[in-house]
Amino acid sequence: MALLGGSVCGAMGVFVVLWRMSLVGMCVSHAAFAGALLALWLGAPPLAGGLAASLGAASAVGPLAEKPGFSLDTAMGVVFSVVMSLAMLALGLMPGARTEGLSLIWGSLLTVTLFDLQLMAATALLLFGFVFLFFKEIEAIMGQRHAAVAAGIPVKGIYYACLILMGLVVAFALKAIGGLLIYALIVTPAATALQITYRLSRMFLLAALFGAMASVAGLWLSFHWAVPPGAVIVLVSSAILVAAMVFSPKKACRIEQASPVEQSNQG
Amino acid sequence: MNPCLAELRNVSVHYGKRCILNGINLRIEKGDFWTLIGPNGAGKSTLMGLFNGLTPHNGGTVYFKGKSVSSDMLGEVRRQVAHVFQATDLDPKMPLSVFASVLSGTYGRLGLFRWPGKKEKNLAMQSIEIVGLAHLAQRPIGHLSGGERQRVALARALAQEPELLLLDEPTAALDWRAQRDICNAVATLRETFNLTVIMVTHDLNAVFALAQKVAMLRAGGMLWQGGAQEAVNADLLSRLYDVPIQIAHSGERMAALF
């Protein structure tokens, strides 16, 4: 599960980082968290609650993000506050020891069932199949979205499919990684891969690899130190990001290329 | 008279109660080079977006190749109309090469579930050569200057093999040399491929140098349209921009002074 969940979250993060969907991604992942806690409080399966909330949030924030002249920053800030309040409210109202509820905050890879694993495997197949089938469209949209729309590429369809996939990834990885930290595992490996490569295909592979590495290493450390795995996974992932930023080949590359570009401007 | 490629007939655009364009008529013939000029907020970019359906209209009819542009034929129209936008900032770390960016111009025509082959790759490389960036083909696009990035956008538009090329302020925020490079590249493309071009610009000198026909927009209405030679009129331009404008002559070249 650590390998699978880490790689799926990492690959998902490529969309979040390159399409600048950070706020949207944060809202979807925290909505899943709130949905799972509310379901738990109501006595329903948390997986179903998380799935419904994340898919609901994904389909609600998509049209909001498209609205011209709409302040997405502000709207996402409000939505984020509301879903976090709902999550805390559900946790507060929960009777008893709240062990299951608390485990949704920090995550618990050790309680993952075979069914959870099968769901995550199916999501991984969907995500990597999506990337393979629509790779050229994903590349065309990156950094030149208006031009892609104008060229007749179905940008909206691909964007919405991506939001739905994010909803699925978050809902199915929630139990293992935890609601507070899953978003970090989505963004950090992709941000790490961005420090290293200029090729999109490699960025997907590296992000998946860094996600899997952080999950396995984090799980191993959390087992030995007897601490929540989600927190350790995210800290390991962040450490890899810092190392990648320090040793990024892109830093040297940009310094070297600065002079020829300058010359071509002048000459 | 050349055959008509696109036409706006009595087109109006409203955003809520606000009228952006009102009763616009414009006929674009094959091979024309139109420039749209006017003050900020006049509706130039909105008008340009009518030709590929990026701007939804509330009244009148937009025609492309004789057919009324409706929502169900937007994909077909967009594959034949290339649109170059103003230069925007890009992350220098963006994992996208100049070649990959230009190649993406072929993807609209290629359609879903089909991968670019030799034909598309050759087309992309030729487009890069035409805009003079062959030596930068493998460079990450985020490393280019604003002017070079606009030439990449032109190459991407060219790789689309369009019937109509829309240029939305392609020289905005660029230095003099980059502006000249873009203007030269546009002129070369037009001559080589007999492209039909509509360009929105604030650069009157580019209008005088490049355009055959000029449409002047003011407050959502068409103030004037006609030949480029007749558009070089100090009174008309002064009325358009609401500032006194003079025309200076230097040899065969003309320049607007304000």
C-alpha cells in the first residue's frame, strides 16, 4: 500500500504542480477528510463519506475555477476553512475514544485492508492509463492552456477528468496517509521531480518514484520510532525536496544558459 | 473580390447587462491582413475571440467558411483557426521544450488517441525554422526571452496549419528588437503561406507597416473600417484614441506621433 499510495499520490501531484491547481487540490483533499469524519460520526463507512465529499468538492471547485473574474484564492480559502471546521466538528461530536477518527488525521498504513489495497490498485491503473492515453493533451495544456483551448484540444474534459481522479486518489489514500498530510504527499514529490527534469514523461516517473520512496522510508521509520506514519512520510518527502532543490541540475543549467539568451537578445 | 473566409453579421456581445460589442459587421476575405485597433476596453480581443468561439455572442451571426459557427462545430472551427495570445510568464523549470510546445500545435488536428508521427514532427521542425529558432528547438521554453517565446507561439500556430491566424497583441510588453522580430516573422508567414491574418495591436507603426485593412473599434462599436492607406489619417486616429495624433513621414515609412 505504501508503494502504491505513494506513487499514485506523487504522479497525481504533477497535475497539481504544473497546472497550478494547488488550492483546488488542497480543498479536494481536505473535503475528503471532512467527509470521512462526518461519515464516521453518522455511523457510515468513512471510505464512502470521503469518496462522496472529495468527488463533490472536485465537481464544485472545477466550475468555480473556470468562472471569469472570480477570485479563486478567496473562494478556496473559504471552502478550505469550512471543510476543516466540519472535520473538527465531526471529531468533537464523535462519542467514545475517537480512535478511528484520530487515525484519519494522521493515517495508519498498518490498518489497511485487502479491499483498500484493491481500490488503490484500481485507481493507480486508472491514473496511469489516463496519463498514457492523454499524454500529448496534458503536455499541450501545460503552461499554454488558452492556446490549447483555442486549438480545439478538449481542455475542459481533461481538466475535469483530472479533478475526478484527484478525488478518487485522495479518498482511497486517506486511511493510509491521513487527512491532514495527504495533500503534502501529492505536492511534494511532484515539486521534487520538477527540480530535476525538463521532460514531462520523466517528471511523472520521478514523482511516482519519490512518492513511493517517501512512503516506504516513512513507514519504516514510523514503525521503528513508534510515531504516526503520515507525519514521517511527509517529513521524509520534504527532506527529499530540500535535497533536490539544493542539488538541482536546473540551477547550474540556468546560470550557464543565461549568457547565450542574453546575447541572442542583444545580437 | 477574394472568397469570404469569415464574417461577422450584426454581432453583439453582452456580459450580463454590460454591452461589450454592439452591431459589429466585418467581412474577412481569404488572404486578407486585418488589424484591429482602438483604445483599451474597446472590445478588440473580445471581437477576435468571436472567430473561434472563445467569445460567446448574444446576437447576430458568425460565419466561418460559409457556415454559421455554432457550439457543435466549435472543435472543427478551432482546428482551422490558430490563436496567438499575449506573452505570459512561464516557470523557468517548466518541463516543456520549444519543440514539444510547437509540436502541440498539431494535436488539435490529430485528435484524441493518436500520437504524432514523422509528418507532425517534420511540420513542427519546419515551423521552428521559419520563425528562426531552430538553434533553440531543444531548449526548455521557460528559458527563452519574451520575444523568443512569442516566436514559439507563432511557430505553434503555424504547425496547426491554420486557415485563419489570430494575433492578440503579439508584440505587447516586448522590447523594440523583439517587436521588430515578431513583425518580420508575421510578414514572412503571411507571404510564404498566403495566410489570412487578424491582428489586435496598439502599435500603430506595425499597422502602417503590415496591414492591408484596418478596423477601428471604440466603446464596443465599429468606428471605421477600410484600407490601411486610408486609415493613416491623423483626424481619424485622434478621434479613435481621443488624443491628438500626428503622422510623420520618413522616406516611404510613416509613424504616428502623440
